[in-house]
Amino acid sequence: MGGLGVVLLGTGVTAFGIAPLAPDASDIPVHQVIEALNVPTQTQANIDALSATQQPDAALVLYRTETTRRDDTAQSLLQRLGVPDSQAQTFLRNDPLARQLLQAGRTGRPVSVEASASNELLRLTARWLSSDERGFTRLVVERSEDGKLHSRLEQGALTASTKLASGVIRSSLFAATDEAGIPDPIAIQLAEMFSSDIDFRRDLRQGDRFSVVFESLEADGEALRTGRVLSAEFVNDGKEYQSVWFEEPGHKGGYYGFDGQSSRRYYLSSPLEFSRVSSGYGMRFHPISGTRKPHMGVDYAAPTGTPVRTIGDGVVEFAGVQRGYGNVIYVRHRNNQMTVYAHLSRIGVRKGQRVDQGDFIGAVGSTGASTGPHLHLEFRDNGVHVDPLSIARKSESVPVPPALRQRFDAVAQLQRLQLDAAASIRQASAE
């Protein structure tokens, strides 16, 4: 106890001895210094002159952007843009060029405006795809110095930029692509690229992941539509599938693995883009005859008018009306193989016409012996019916031509780097 008392006493003495060394802030003298600053006469004169000539409304220009909606009117669009300008509303309703902006059914068109501080329209710019979708139309509405509005249409070329994205399967492919902000046309291409290796209706597993590099076609920096998938990687049940687009002048483009083997099989897995198989190959209960009988093809349920494409290169052998098939097309392929497309609502090819894989040949319908809109597809090998769903996986792929291998390797290396970057986006967002 005595020793502890000595220690505490020593500490207290030390603190007492150190504290007085610091000066008390209240004892420090305070001095106030005031100095006059001279503003140069010329600068002050310039400021006065600028203030005198500047108009209140001209000092502020407001910029806003929106996209058109299906039920938009000139009034609703301008109000959403924060420009309640009655003169501008009347102009958009009556001017022949400006009226093209709000044509029936035209949605998603980007619109930007410049307005004065008093919410008077100074300039409106809108963009939409041209009829051939290779370029775009730009509508410009401007207010001239006399206060009147004038319009003009301009034509421009789309520019391509590269987008990266990735995602993880939790329920379905389209749910995952929506979550990743990937447009539906790109999701459909993604399914098409790997459809010969992955059955997206039955083979997907929770936790499967994908990365994709694709084109965005833009007008003045605004995305108007998507382009082609440039490369993609899909990991399904632990197995990796990769594909990269390669095209050289004078050669047909296609998708290849990074090893140079073609991802494109001789036959597509489906004549429709990601449709539902409503009736498979084999014995079934026939909906019209009411008896069990063999079904020598595959039926795809789809709305009337859905585009139908040929699943392989070939020549149209027959295009017309035939008994229970209704409107039907026969396409002859190599090695005496043939595909049949039946119950079409319309036919888009003629006898003797050469078609390439993926070409449009007709549209889904319900002609002939049919109880509802669907496509009936048959595959015949030397006259013998074969299950069409088994054809795509059995057909062989074609490698990159040896003369183009060096160029392909350079393209593949660049796409590999971009896919790695896309995958890192997913990892970063997860962390």
C-alpha cells in the first residue's frame, strides 16, 4: 500500500509539473488587421457592362431528356419534359414533320429539349431508326430569332460501341439477363449461340453464369438498337462454353470457339427464336382424329405471324398448299436430307430459291389440319423421318480456314480480354 501511494503521488507530481508549461490560450494577445483591397477599374467596368447587357431569360438554358410513350400526345410529352409551352404543343400537333415524332405505336424514341428559364421551348431534338434500320432520322425543332418555330429532318449513320455485361442464373435465362440490364435481342442471340450444346428449357442450373460482349448501335450517343453479340461465355453445370464472332471480307461470318472450331452447326436447333415445343416426336394422342398415332415431327407453339427460318443451307423444293399441311415449304439439304415447315400463315420463298441457315422463309399460322397457331417441323434423312430435336447436336461443326487462322487468333485474343472484363463486372457488383 505504501509503494502504491508513492507511485500515485509521483504521477500526480509529474502531471502537476508538466501542465504549467503549456501557455493559457486566454493569455495570448490578439491583434486585428484591416487592409483595403483595390479592384482594378477596368475589371469593374467589364463586370458592369456584362450585367447591363445580359438578359434574365437568356442567362439560363435548361436541358431535359425523355423517351416517347405509346399514348403520348404533344401536350403530355412536353409536360413530362417540363416545357408547358402552348405554342410548342400546337406546333408539334400541326407541323407535318414534327407530327412524325408521335406516330401511333412509336415508343422509346429519345427526345431532348432546351428551354428558357420561363419554360419556353428553344430547341427539341428527337431520333429514331430509319426504315431500313441501318441509319437514323433526326428531327430538329428550333425557335428562330423572330420567335417562330421551324422543323427539319436530317439523316445520320449509326455508330457502334461495345458493351460488356454478365449475370448469374437464379431462375431463368431471361430473368438473369433482365437483372443484368441486357436487352432481349441480345438474350435471344445468347440462347441461339449455345442452343446446340445447352437445352435452355431443361439444362439450366441455379448458379450457372454467363458473360457477353455485344454491339450497341447509337445515334448521337443515344442507343437506338442492339447489334451483334461479339463474344460470349456460358458456364452450365460447371462446364464452360465459349463463342466468338469472326468474319472476313469475302467469307461468310460465323461463331467459333476460342480453339477455332465453329460454334455453328450445320443445322440450327430450332426454326423459331426460343419458342416452346408443344408436341414432341413419337407416339401421341392426335387432337383431330382422336386416336393414338405416330407424330413424325415436332410442333412449336407460337403466335400467328411469328417468323420461321430455315434450320440449314439448302434449296426450296416445294412452296405451296398441300393436304393436311396447309401452307408448307420443303427445303432440300445436302446428302439427300430434307426439312418440312407446315401450317404456315404465309410463304416467303419460291421453288428453286437457295436459302442459307437462318433465312426467313415464312410465318407461323394454322392452315391445313391444325387446331391452333403453331409450326410443324419434320426432318427426313433419305426419306426416313428423324427426330428434329436430335439433329442439331449430331451435326458437325466447321473449323476456321487455315489461311484465316492468324487473323482469327488476333480477334479471339481481344475478345477474350473483353470477356474477362465483363466477368469482373459481375464479381465487382457481387462484392
